[in-house]
Amino acid sequence: MDITITPGRLSGTVTPPPSKSQAHRVLIAAALADGESVISNVACSQDIEATMSCLENLGAEFVREGSTVTVRGMGANAMSPLRRLAYPRLDCGESGSTLRFLIPVALAVRGGGIFSGRGRLMERPQKPYFDLFDEKGIFHEQKNGVLTVTGMLTPGIYQLPGNVSSQFVTGLLYALPLLDGDSKLILTTSLESADYVSMTLDTLKTFGIQAKWENTSTLLIRGRQTYRPCDMAIEADWSQAAFWYAAQALGNPVAVEGMNPRSIQGDREFLNWVRMVKNEPITGGFTAPIWGDSAEAEPPSSPAGGCAVSIDVSQNPDLVPPLAAMGALMNGRLRIKNAARLRIKESDRLSSVTQVLTALGAEVAEGPDFLDIQGKERLAGGAAVDSWGDHRIAMMAAVAATRCEKPVTVLGAECVAKSYPNFWEDYEALGGAFS
């Protein structure tokens, strides 16, 4: 589906969809529980559909009524015929969370699985798991876009890097409590996206699972634990709200409702990034970080009244598309740094952000792990831009289009269904005009 946006201001009130990151975690915990859980405010995006489908193939049951999902956990469903099939086939769609979270879970509950996916999913790195599996004697083979893993996880020491993806940490945190002994998960590098691990630990605690930090690099996970069922509601998603906050920062009077300001979701940090780009004080009275690397004492010159801001995105990489849209239209310059992991998302996001914003008339310089953006008052527009099959790139283009001179055509706009199926409906309800 291609859509052509007529530039204009958005206005009104919007409630972002439920958190995809929290829903993945809660549904997996409920599926592992010994009993029935009722999870409300679940948005069945393509990624969440993939997770539920895989969990059904592992032995859980789901009953959906509107946005409420009743989960009958595997512990309460031990006689399911699915539980008697060896090595279930698990189609993860395009969801990296589904794939990486469920690889260890499948090993723990079924002795393995056969994983497949679409788009770039099966190209995304799994080396931290593969290195562990080689050490633990677990078979893994990936060919023709299909990954097969078989074997048994055993309690003990699990070492893996923290700077590839926190998803590997989360996957092991779900599986290790099911083993018949205690385990330690040791990070060999600093942990990036640490707030996502905090979200995982919070969910585990809610479902009765004990896992805690022994020190800054070691997690202790007690074995022989049982997930307890729990009824809860999913929070609104800060990573999706970021697009509306970016639109707000670009002069669109959009009010964002339904957000939990004390959420454990790390992507709430976007509000501080908005303040930095607008040259306003951020929470706690801190000043905006200096430009570039720590050795650089002075930022480059900026327009009168403008600013030069450098933002480290290593902990919140999903926020780069809305941040870049703001940077392209700020009064000053923005460096987005420590962003190498964006090259292994649904698209190479450093490249796709650069290409889309440049096509709209922005000034963007791409580096190996950074973007340098010189802001403008308005962008020319008048271009067709490829979404690259990436939901966040399509939404970025829609936000930037509100400050373009000429119409913007977004190719493959249906890709927003991966995380925000109602995005275009909400965009239109706020006054966005497209055909």
C-alpha cells in the first residue's frame, strides 16, 4: 500500500497503542505459568500475533475477546497434543523479540524447535546464542532461512555479551528458572538497552519468578521455579508515543494521553531528548551533552538561538527514527551516536533514515555508527520515499511530512501493522490528509 500525504498540521488527542515490548514479555510469562491468566489491553500487532502463534505451538492456549487475552499456560496444559510433538515449527514473522526470546524457551520446555521468519529476520545475528550452544553441546543449524536448535539446557554458568542485543539476556531469563538447578548469567561486556532487561525482571517478578543482579555484570537465577498465573493490563507504548511527541515538537498541537510517567519502559527517555533538541533543560537540571566524542570540547556553530546536541542512543535505539525527524527540522544540529545496532533492525536504519530524510530535503550525513543532521525550518518534500518494509521508517516519514512544502508518498505504508496497526487511522483522526 502506497499513500500520498498532503502536508499540514496535526491536532487533537491520541492514545498510543499498548506496549509491544511489555506484551511480548507478559504473554510469554503467562504461557509458561501453571494456570490461567487474563491479560487486558493487548494490541494484536503482527509481532504479537507471531509470539502468540509460537507459544500455541509450544503448548499454551489463547482465547481473545477484543483486546483481552485469556492465557492457559503450558503448566496447566501438559496433555495438549502439541506437547507430544517433537521440535515444534515456530514462525516468528519479522519479530526479533519472538525469535530471540523463544529460542531458549523452546529448548527448556520442548528440547528444541525449528524457527523461521520473514524479511531480514533470519539474517539478524544469533552468535551469542550459537557460542553458548557450542559450549553447552546444543545442536544448532541455520540454512535456507530456517534455524533448528535441539538439545537440553542445563543449569550453570551462561556468559554472553551485552552489547549485541538485550534480547538474548531476556530469552535466557525466561528459560533458566525452569531448569533443575541454579544458574548465573554473566555479561562479558557492558549491557545496552538495559531498561529492557529491567522490564523483563519486573515481569518475571510479577509472575512469581526470582532473578536478581548479584553485581553489575551477573544475574542470579534460581532453578526449579514455577511461573504463577497473573491478571494484568498492558501499558501504553512509549516507543510508539515518541512519534506523536516528535510531531508535537515540530509544531503540531497533539496531546498524548494514557502514558504512565513512572513506567519502567526506558523509551520514556524520549521526552528528555525532545527537551535537548528544543534547547530546554532536561529532567534533573542536566544540560544537553556535548557534541560528538568526549574529547571534543566545542560543538560546531549553529544558527542564532539554535543549539548543537549529541545524543547517545545505545540504550534506546528504537527511538532514532522520531529523533531524526526532529533533528531534520530543529534550529541547530544533532548528532545521533553509538547507533551501530540500527544496521541490524528491520532495515539498516542508519541507511534508511538517511535516504528517506535526504529525499525529503534534509541535510543528513551518515557514519558507521552515527548520523549528523543539520536542521532546517521546513523540508521540500515532493518525493516518493521507500519505507524499506520498516514500520518505524514509515512513521518517521509521516511525522516529517507535516513540515514539508510538497506532498510526500510513502511506499509500503502497510508495514506499520508490525507494531502499530492503527497508525494511519490515528494519523487521519488528528487531521492528517492522505490518499
